[in-house]
Amino acid sequence: MPGQPVIYPQMTGQPVPVAMPPMQPPPMMIEKLCDMPAGYHESNDENERRQLLGTHLYAIIEKDHAENAAKVTGMLLDQPLGQIESYFNNKQLFNNTVTQAINMLES
């Protein structure tokens, strides 16, 4: 009502309701695809590193997509080296990227 003083719960001695923080989903656990190929970190040559990654990725892709393994591996190897490395640390990212590549080849 206009002109009436506003009475807040703090002024009446009543407990102040406390808003509970929203429930947070549990942190996502990122499943690792696999370890980096042997010798990868010892190499300073980018082409040699790509060759090591490509050989390793090809073997993984071939298990489920034998007919397109070479093309998909080539598509992945066209990406920056850091992006390729991230596939080894994130299996879901790798699987999503392979699925996208397969879909592109089939369209």
C-alpha cells in the first residue's frame, strides 16, 4: 500500500528464507581414447609426429569403419596438430569427429 512502510522479515525477527544454490550436475568425466603413440613426444619433426598419430588413429578407426579408415584418417590429419592430439585425450570428441567425417563421405 502506498505510504505504508515496508516490513522485511529481518525487521520482524522472523527467519529469512535462504535460497538454496541450484543443483549442479556432476562433473563430466572425460574418457581418454588411448595413450599417445610411442616415440611421439621424443620427435621434434611435425611430419614424423603426424605419421605416428595417423598410424595409431588408422588402427582405431579401421576397427569400426574399415572401408573409410584411410579417408577419415586423412581428414583428421589435415587438422592442426593440437586438435589431433586432443582426440587421444577425449574419446567422445574423437568418436563425434569420426562420425561427422563418415557422414560427410556418405553424403
